[in-house]
Amino acid sequence: MTDSQTPHAPLDLREHLRRLEERGLLTRIDTPVNKDTQLHPLVRWQFTGGLPESARRAFLFTNVFGSDGRKFDTPVVVGALAASPEIYSVGMGVKVDEIGDVWNRGIDHPIPPVLVENPPCQEVIIKGEDLRKPGGGLASFPIPVSTPGFDSAPYFTATLCVTKDPETGVRNMGTYRAGLKATDRLCVRMATRLTGAGGYVHWLKYKELGQPMPIAIVVGAAPVIQYTGPQKLAIDQDEMAVAGGLAGAALRTCRALTVDLEIPADAEIVVEGFIDTELVEPEGPFGESHGYIALEEFNMSMRVTAITHRRDPILVSIVSQVTPSESSVIKKVAYEPLYLTHLRKNLNVKGLTGVVMHEPLSNLRPIIFLQFSRNAPKTEVWRGLQGASTLQAQCGKIVIAVTDDVDPHNADAVFWSMAYRSNPIEDILIVPYRSRSHGPKSDGAANSTLLIDATAKSPMPPLALPARKYMEEAREIWEKIGLPPLVPQSPWHGIHLGDWGDRWERFAEAAARGEWERNGENSFQRRRPDVMPETPVRRVEKD
Ligand SMILES: Cc1cc2nc3c(=O)[nH]c(=O)nc-3n(C[C@H](O)[C@H](O)[C@H](O)COP(=O)(O)O)c2cc1C
């Protein structure tokens, strides 16, 4: 990792895109693409088309038009923030396996931003009648429809919604969706559940004061700033300072023009305005990351007072909806290390070796897997289970502990572990009183928590696959013959799990040398009349 005084991360989106392109992680699409029907579905194939994670790219669309035939000069980039952990790591300016440490450092050592004048994000200003004229204001940007066939409008998805606590003045920046309603009006959705959106807490305070809430929706800030949006930081922790900590340098802010807020100075586009605290407006339907379409509900109506942007701006959009998606990658790479640090450092859980949040379809938060070393005490496994289920109200509805020979990225392996390593009556606990989390609205009944200890409770016989050296040798032959390329799936070779004996090791070695008849001679000598079939040998013999 680079030292903490030198910025290692790109400090604006353009530098980030340049770095992505240099590494072959950005694909330019110059073919005309319809932002209302084609753009998001095209990027979606990356997540649904059977490609490995490493093949995902940021897509820069340079020739965008709308269903009404309108052509846009502004390019749209999707996948540039977090189509894959590798792309995210470019945004952080570190290696993938350093992301967790950088997050811990950013939170522990924030660097406050510096305020600048004449910022790039205000090179062009759209105000007054220009916001309201047909095709003007928000309609002049190529904002895509995310889930054509279901969504009700184009939406900003890669947002940083900046608001300020009217009492303390502390800023919050959250990633919340914002759907277009008119050239100068948006509807913003901030989660109202307990530990939902920080911006909602501010909205309640402005409502109490009888004032509209000032807001700035920032699009296309430096990735380190954007990455703080989906992160669940304490509400009084300034995301701009944490982003500085992530970047290793103070970031630049400026004053917004029509609202009393400070915003990232180098962002591509900023939409300023006020959110009504008296009237709420129907918003949606919109495809959500929990995997269902969020149906129409009343949300926050925002009147736009100005749109400012850099010259030749680039519009960033996130592909969300069913996971895996950019929305889950952006959370996964940051949440997992935070959980591991919490359980290991704060709770000092012994024997914990890994935390994996389940990504496909379920979107990380509801299901968490914990990996433990083979001899971890049962009491520590249970402390880990309880710690993971309680750190955040919205995460860990189901927590499953496995021994670390099991790879939780393979859900089949987890089921296998549950099938043979847990006894439901002893190893499962259902805990009442969990608050409602992200998901399709239910009847409001209180939720609960399921904890499962599927670790190996005692030594087990080896995993029944050829030993690693034989599998590797066979792979060399496979490749020499030119058979189709292999993508090894865990588990792909046998390993010892604690229960084995010297004699069996000798038998296996002899069999591999072709000397199985010697094994037969040995067993012939050990025949006996006093036991029934299926009697384990070691019950009656010494090894
Ligand atoms: C692509 C994306 C879209 C999101 N949309 C919303 C949203 O519309 N409303 C919301 O409350 N949270 C949304 N979230 C989750 C929040 O960003 C997340 O809970 C974050 O912690 C909020 O920040 P806050 O704690 O400062 O409010 C979204 C996250 C991502 C990655």
C-alpha cells in the first residue's frame, strides 16, 4: 500500500476512467444505443450471461439516443464504479486484497476536505427558465431507464445525495435513487426503516421545523467519494473526510450555488434543490437490488433549483436490480472486511478466518457466512454468529458458520456442510425481534434471525476427491491434450479433515503405486469371525 500522505486513488472520474482504459477494463461502445430500452439491458448481460467476474468491464456509451429520437452529446458510463472488485480497486488506487485495510484506515483516520472557489463542477450552470423549457433541465441529460419493461422513468442511480442536519450542521451523503418527474422535478427515495437512510433522519428534522430540505444530488464524483454513499457509516461521520482517508489526501469541496451545502468540487454533474417536507409524491415502480420491482409508493418530491456540471460532462449510472450487479459488488468489497474487523478486533472472536456475504440474488445483507478454523471452540462460533447478526439491523437475518475447508461462495458446499455437519435440534437457533429490512413490503410483522452452526464438530474423514497432486497432474495432461479450458470449482481435490490413520495412508500410497495386492495380503491376515459386516475396523483393532 502507498503511504498515507500521497493520494493513490484517482481524484476525479476522468482520471479513474483513464486508468480503467489503460488496464483494459473499459469498453467504448460507439454503436448508437437507446438509453431508454437498450443501454442497461446490454450491461446487464455481463452479470447474467455466464461471464466470470474478471471479464466484466465498464461500458462507456458515446453515441446515446432516447426513444423520442433525441441524440445526446453526453456519454454515459455504466459499471465504472464496481462492475467487479478489480474495477472497484482501481477506484481506490490499491490492490483488491488491500481494499478492506484501506476502508478501516479511512474510517479511523479521516482527512477533512478543503473548500475551493470556481470548481469544475460549476463550469456550466443551468438555472431559471432553462430548467423548465421543454427538453431542458433534467431532460437534457441521457439518464437511462434501468429496468425497461417495469420502471416508470429514467433514474439517477449512481448518486450521492448530500443533506445537512439542520441542528448540528453535520453533512450526510447517501446513495439513493432519484427518478425523473419533470425537467425540474425528481422523486427521491430514502429508506425510512430503522437504520435506513441518514437523509431521512434529516428530512424528519426539517419537517419538524416546517422547512423544505436542501439537497444536492452529486453524480460522477471521484470513486472514493462515491464509494462512501452505499457504506453504512455513523450518521455524524462526514463521508467527505472518510473519502479523504480512503484516497490518502484531502479532497476538494465547494459551495453549492442555490442551497447551503458543500459538495465535491470535481464532480461531473450536480442537481441542487429542495425536498418538500409537507407533500410526498408517488414514486416508482423501479427494479430494486433485493431482486423485486419496488412498487409505487409515496416518496420525496424534489424541486430543482439549479443543475451545474463540468464542461463535456460524463453521466455515471449504476446497474442495480437482481444481484450480482454493480450495486452488490460496491457493497460486498467494503462490507465483508468491516464485518471481519468487527468480529475479530472488537469482539475478539477466536478462530474466525473469514466473512462472506451471499451475493447472488439475495444481495448480501440477509445472509452471512462465517468461516472458522477446525478447532474453534463452539462458544466462539456462537459469539461470532450473534455478533454478525447484530452489528447492523439490516444485515445478518441468516448467519451460517462453516469450517474453513468449505468455500461459502459455493452455496452447494454450504448445504453440504449443513447436511452432514449440523444437527438441527442442537445447532440452530431462531432469535426473535429483528427489524424490517430492505425487501418487498410485507404485512409489517416483526422479523427474526436464524443462526446455524454448520461447522465440523469433530475430526472428519478426508474429502472424497483425488489428492491435490493427482488432480494437478491430470490437469497438465488435460491441457496438453487440448481439452476445453477448465475453471476449477471448489472443492476440486481431496484434503484431510482430521480423521485418518497411518495404515490407510500406506494403503493409499501402495494403491497409487499399483501395489494393491499387498494391501489385500494385509487385510487377508486381519480377517476375523467375531464381528458383523460394517463394524468399523478401529473399533476392534489398534491402528
Ligand atoms: C446503487 C444503490 C442504490 C441505492 N438506493 C437506495 C435508495 O434508493 N434509498 C436508500 O435509502 N438506500 C439506497 N441504497 C443503500 C444506501 O446507499 C445505503 O444504505 C447507505 O448506507 C445509505 O447511506 P446513509 O447511511 O448515509 O443514509 C442504495 C445503494 C446502492 C449501492
